[in-house]
Amino acid sequence: MGLETTISRYVGTSRDDKPDDPSAGSVFLESDTGFEFVWNGNNWTVFKPFDEVPGLLKSVIAELRVLNQQAAIITKMDLETVEV
């Protein structure tokens, strides 16, 4: 096992120059705007980890409702087939 690169975390303002060639995956936080940028090996790109969360949560909740309904049906079937 060996260390290939070191990912760095930088903090500055939106007026500051970002580092020119950090390791891929390094992060620059603009303290005055709250924006985070990730170096992808070629460019700094805005990091938006939560952009897809509302749609994803909606899908997860819908799937949980279906699973809950299926579990209720199975439980009801199991209770009806149990001999007392």
C-alpha cells in the first residue's frame, strides 16, 4: 500500500485565486459565498451534492410505501394461514 496523492482542502474568498494544479478531488471553499469547488484534475467545478436529493427522497419514499403495502399483505396472509 502506498500514498498516491494528497487531497487538499483550501479556504479563501471568491476574490482569491484558486490553486492552479492541486490533486484531483481537492476542495476550495469560498468562505464569503459558501460555495465549494472540487478540482476534477483539469478544472474547478462547483460541488452540488444536494441538487438531486429532493427527487431521490421522493423516489425512496414512494418505494417505501410500496414495500410497506406488500409487507402488510404478506403479514395478513401469514396471519390468515396460521392454525390456532
